[in-house]
Amino acid sequence: MKGNTPDISFTLSFDQTKKEAAKERKKKGSMDDYGCRWMIIILSIILVISSNGKTMSNPQFTAMYAFGDSLTDPGNNNYLSSLAKANYLPYGVDFAQGPSGRFCNGRTSIDYLGEFVEIPVLLPYTSPTATGKNVLKGVNYASAGGGILEETGSNLGERFSLSQQVENFENTLDQMRTLMEEEELRDHLAKALVVMALGSNDYINNYLQPSFYTTSFIYNPKEFADLLITRYTRQILGWNEDPKDSRCTLQLCVQLFRLRFGP
């Protein structure tokens, strides 16, 4: 009888191992899916643009301004004191310029999108060449480690949060005001494409790291998601406090874009 009795302790241990392995697969899959979801979003943007009916011989956009994290960082962190850098091999192994600071082997989704809408490769905001007329076709402000919340990614060193990226955008606008009149600038921005891709670091390098951050002790998952949405909304939907102010910030740029192409 004893030889036919199953080893209960082994069965429980085996079941627990299977459950832990399933959790790991689910966790890994969720992170892998994140990159796939952003690729789907970028492809959706391309489809919307192409469905507008304009040919590529008549570009739809005057410029493109990109905001984001490591998924779209073109090398801004090269000029920051940060652990989050990709200016060495094997990064850039398939990129014409070699390791550029892009967190991939070749081009990012922003590079592909720019090619599709006939906009030159965007300069990183921190590049010494991102001045004067070079910014008229657009600038990429994305920073690896950056997030919607100010403290996100601080464990990695310097990075541009979303609010800092918006301030950097305003600095670019100050340069552009020296090159064109206000009305011309508004028309230029109304025909520009704005791309924003942030949020993953607020989990990976904030909420899911309780040894560095307190957010997981303060907010439950739903409350934290609501917090991110609220902060994000302030940046992309807010107008200037003074509606007569001629300062065209990112918020106004997004509003003008929506007026032209719809929500």
C-alpha cells in the first residue's frame, strides 16, 4: 500500500513550481507585450495618416515633436549623468551611425514614423546641433528612465521627466520665435505632429520598486493608475492660464493639432 501512495509533499512542491513558472511567464509576457503595444500604436498612427488621403509628395506635417522614454530616446541621455545609456555596442549594431543612444539595434518607432511622413531624423534635444534652423523640422525630447511622475527613474540618475520635456520643448519654441513671426509659428505648430509615449517607467522604475519608492505603500494599483492619468492629462490637455498669452506650449500645440485632425 505504501508503494502506491503518492508523495503528497512532492505533488504540492511540483504544483507550486508550476504556479511560480506561470507567474514568471505572465510577467515576462506583459513586459514583452508593452513594446508590441507601442508598435501597434505607432502603426495605427501611420494608418490614420495614410487614410487622410494626401500623397507623400505633399507632406502633411511641418515638423514632429516626440516625447517619451527609452523606447523613443534617440540619445538624450548621452549628455546626462545617468545609468540609463545605450551609446555602446551591441546597441546600434544595425544603425547607420552605430551606437547612438537608441535602446535598440537599429531605428526606433519615431525614426520609422518620421520616414513615413517625410520628416528628417529628429535631433535629440541635448545634441549641440539642435539649435537654430535645425529644430524647425522637429526635435526628440524622449529620455530613458523618464516618466509622468517627477521622481520616476531617480534611481538611475539624471533623466527628463514629462514636465521637464515640456519645458525643453518651450526652450525650443523660444529659439523658433527668433526665426519666425508669432502667427507663422502658430501655423507651423498647427501642422506639426506630436507623439507622446510614456508611462512604463512609472511602474518599472517607481511603483514596482518599493525599496526605492514609497508609491506602492501609498496607492493601491487603481489609485496609482488614476494618479498617472491625472498628471498625464494636465500635461497634454491643459491650456495656458492666460488665454491671451502668445506663448504656444505643448498643450496648445496638441490642441491645435486636434482642431486640424480631430480627436
